[in-house]
Amino acid sequence: MTEEKYNVPDKESFERISAYFSYFNDPGSDFYELRVTDYYYSKEVLKFVDDFYKEKFDYPFDWTKFTDDFWELSNNKESFEKADIEAVIKFLSTIINADRFIEGTMAFAIDNGHILAILTKFRKYSESL
């Protein structure tokens, strides 16, 4: 798979996707329910994923080859802070796409603060546009 040219979404798209910040930042939010081994995401999480696609954040790349970078961004706060916006979009794309094959990836990203960190980075980026 060759990487296609990717146009970073516009300011309005970043603002719309960043609007989920308050939901993911609210400790009272129920993000998912785990029943035995199946994850059932809340309507708001499912809407977030739907908006991710609608706002064209789905980065066209071979996300299976992004594994090393994914783990670096996932486990190293300094690397995440230094990452450019395209790397952060790839990070989110990998989380969402991986959840289709590895159930619970999104739950892991929510629980470990990755989604909130991504949305924080998106907010800062949209403010700079």
C-alpha cells in the first residue's frame, strides 16, 4: 500500500472533533461497558468515531507499519508532545482502525488518557490556525 497525499483537515474540522474534549475529560462519563470479553462503547464514543471519518481525519496510510511510532507516541509523553499534527492524526487513525481488529484498543486509549491528549493537541493546533 502506498501512502496517498493527505490534506490535513481544516480549522473547523479540528474544532468540531475537539468539541469532544469535555466529554472525554469528564470523569463521570461512561465511555464503554465491558461484558465478559466484549466492549460496548457509549453513543458519544461511537459518534466521535463517526465524526472522525466524517471530518476526514482518517489518514490514508498503512497503519500496520506505524507500530513502532505508535508505541513511541503511546509510551513516551515527550515524543507525543514533540509530534507534528500528522503524526498525531496517524496515532488516532491507528487507534480507531486497530479497534476493529483488536477489541478494546479504543478503551485502552481512553483509559490511558491518549484520546484526551490527542484532543488537547487538536485544540492547540486549531487555535494556531
